Amino acid sequence: MINPRDVALFVPPGLKKFKLDLFERIGNKVIACGGRTVRHDYDAVIKLPDDVILIVGVSPQFRDAFTEWRARGRNFIFWDRGYLRRVFATWLPTGAQLGVPGGYYRWTLNSFQMQEIRDVPDDRWRALRMDDHVRPWNMGGRHILVAHTGHDYWDVFADRQWTDRAVAQLTTLPDRPIIVRAQESRVPLFEQLKDAHALVTHGSIAAVEAVVMGCPVFVHPFSAAALVGKSDLAAIEHPVYPDRQRWLHSLAYSQFNEQELVDGTLFRLIG
């Protein structure tokens, strides 16, 4: 459990109104508990003392800071859109489609995505109402789907040529068509996964969705999907098909809806 008095919430410039309103509510909660907010000033965040837990998102301005913080064990919380029942940009059912309120965001302590399968109950998973949308593993696919992502992501976590290098490595495989999926593709992900041998991506949440849809994945080790997939493209011909249930329970305990971001549930459950 984290005490909100120990955190500093960074409010980046340029947030859309719905997200800015959410951050105002979260910030009010943090301030009411004795914490603080920092608005727009990246340098001010980096200069905060080490006893403050920083709350930051995908900002290229923090690329070097992330490396430095992780190297010396400086505490931070990273946030982004959720794994399941995301606010938008998802090919899995949304809350509106399932008749339940709110979208989810992931908030992760000292990493960018979930890094372990935790011993947690299934209550939060059951509340998502997604059991019927978990598909059996597809073990007979032919093509490889490579999911690209946006510039901000690359500018924080890797470089913009990562996808090109992955495709170049994969094209040496005989009889495996390679399909590259653009970040903003309007083709339903499940359509491109129907005959997929595997999905390859650096850390896109498309990997989490692919696992739910029954497609094996090859991802960077910091991806939450690495816990049920592989990271070495040299092993692309040998994907894994593990049991996913405890992983799904853990995902549900690693994301929070808008009410939970404000009412203290986030700080109680984050791990």
C-alpha cells in the first residue's frame, strides 16, 4: 500500500479535457492526503527528492530519467491506458458494450507494465465480465503479425527502427508471411489473428489482447504479455501456450477504473 501523501502527480501539458478532468480529481485526492501535483514542468519532477514517489506517463522528456531511476532504485509509478476494458483503442469489449461502467488505466510501481503473476483472488477479473471473450490457444497459425506503435512510445522505450529490424529478422523464416499492423489500423485485430502463428511487438497492449484472443506472443521482457509469452525472436517457431487464468487475475489487479483512481483503491492495491 502506498500513502498518497508520499506521491507527486505530474500533470503533463496537452491533456484532452476528459483526461485533464480525471487528473484534476486524482490530484485533489493526492493533495487532500498531503501529497502534491506538478503541472507541465518536467525538470521540476526530475528534481524532486527521492522520498517522493513520482507519478508519470509516456513522456519522451523522461526517457533518460526512467533509465536513471531504475538503475538506482528510485520509486516511481507509471500510468497508461489499461490492459483490459481500456478507455478506448481496444479490440476487446468495452465497459459500454458489456453494460458496466468506466474504462481502466494501468498504474504500475517501478515498471512500465505488470512484471509478475501475483497471488490474488479472481474477484476483479470476474467483475470485468470477460470470461466469454478468452479464446483457446491457436496452435496452427501460419503468418506472423507484427504490431507497430506510436512515436511517443518509441521515443521513450526503444527507437523508431525496432519494427523494421524485427521484420528483417523474421523474413529469414521460410513459408511464414509477415504482416505489419500499423498502430492506427482500422482492421480488427481479431481478423488479423485468425490464422496467426504469433504476434510480435515491443510492448504494445495489442500483445495482451492477442493473448486473450488465443494468439501466442513474442514481446520485450517488460511487456505484461512476456509472462505468458516469449521474448527471443530466434525462438519464433516455438511459441508457448501456458495457462492464462492467474495472469488474467493479476492483470485485473494491476489496472483501475476512474472511480478507483480517485477513491484510494489505487493506492491500496498497487504493487
